Amino acid sequence: MNSPIRTRRDGGIFEVVIDRPKANAIDLATSREMGLIFQRFRDDPDLRVAILTATGEKFFCAGWDLKAAADGDAVDGDYGVGGFGGLQELRHLNKPVICAVNGICCGGGLEIALSADLIIAAAHATFALPEIRSGTVADAASIKLPKRIPYHIAMDMLLTGRWLDCAEAHRWGFVNEIVAADQLMDRAWQLARLLESGPPLVYAAIKEIVREAEGEPFQTVMNKVTRRQLATVDLLYGSEDQKEGARAFAEKRDPIWKGK
């Protein structure tokens, strides 16, 4: 049986492609597989950045597979190590993830995209949270979206299920960049190459600090950083890479990051 998820690696870049025609919807088995895939990405020291995208031009991901649900997949079933879609609840994922949205991005598909660090989208992409129409709640989006975009826009999406085109999604700030459909993956890889060349220990510290700041007051998190109470910050401050960064700056050359 063919896997619903395709992967490839090129240097430090790991590409993950959802391949479940027609809508790239995600059932429990696919979610569990995605969790294991992103866990491997997290734990492989040679991988620096991931790109998440999907096949086709119509759908990025329609979210939860309602047909599978009708056949017995429980909405509160075992989504796997990373929660729904493998990303949302994967602990200690301290590497950058780019989401390249190639089409309709709705429901759980939008929740997965929001779990990435950067979102680029093809110009024809559209976004919505239509769960309200199927009698369920967009749980992760209800937590995340009001923190990412203006409250009233987030509530509009959650309460009415209305669709946003790519331009509006960009205007409200949850899409970083809009590109032509035929340039989407070239741009995603260009961005991934830029991140691949960057300092992995600094990326890890940034991601951990941002996670800590989600639920803690500013000064509490600052104290954790300055006292080296966060594992990634402690590793960074005692690393060869930090010394290399200072040397490279003084010597007016590009640094060589080793991730240690």
C-alpha cells in the first residue's frame, strides 16, 4: 500500500508532502504516520529545516477526514505522537518548519499550517475554519488563532466559517508571503536553503523561548533566559557556535555553524 505521506531529504532540508487525493484530508493512521515522520526530523541532527506541502493544486489539506470518521475513526482517537497532523503537539521541535500552502487550507489543515513557523501560499490558496457547519469545534485554532491575528477576525472565522482569500490572510498576518502557484516550491526551497545555512542552536533557542513566552509573563521568561534555565539557551551560551559567531564577525567572514 502506498504511503499517504511522501518525504525526501536534500542536505539539511526535509520535505514532507501530504498525498491523499482528492482533498489531502487526514485520518488517524495518516496523522500517526506524520507524527513519526516529524519526530524523525526533530531527532536527526543532520536535518535543519522542514518544508510541509501537499500534492495537487486544488487542496493543501481539508483537515479531518470526515469520510474516515463516518467509517469509525473517532474524533478523540489516537492521533499519534505529534497530535493531529504530527506537528501540533510534538514536544521539543526546535527546528524551523515552512508550510507551503498549494491550495484550499481549511479546518485541521489550517491548524496544521498554523503549527509551522513560516507560511507561504500560492496566490489561489484559500483559508477557512468550517467546523461550525459540521457541528464540531476547531479546537487548536480556537487556542492559536486569536493570538496570531486580530481577535475579531479570528472570532469571525471561528463563529461563521467564512472563507478568506490569500490576500486577506496575508493582510491579517498569518501568511508571510504570496507567490504564483508555479513558483511556490521554488520559493519554499529558497527559503529553506536560507534557514539551512543559519545557526541551528540559535533557532532552537528562539523556538523554546517563544513557546515559554506563550504562557508566562515577560519577566519570568527573561529570567529563565538570563539564568540559563532553558535547555536550548544553556546549550547555546556554552557552544562552539556562539564563539564561532563572534570570531566570524570580528574577522569579517561568514560563520561556519556546526550545531555544537
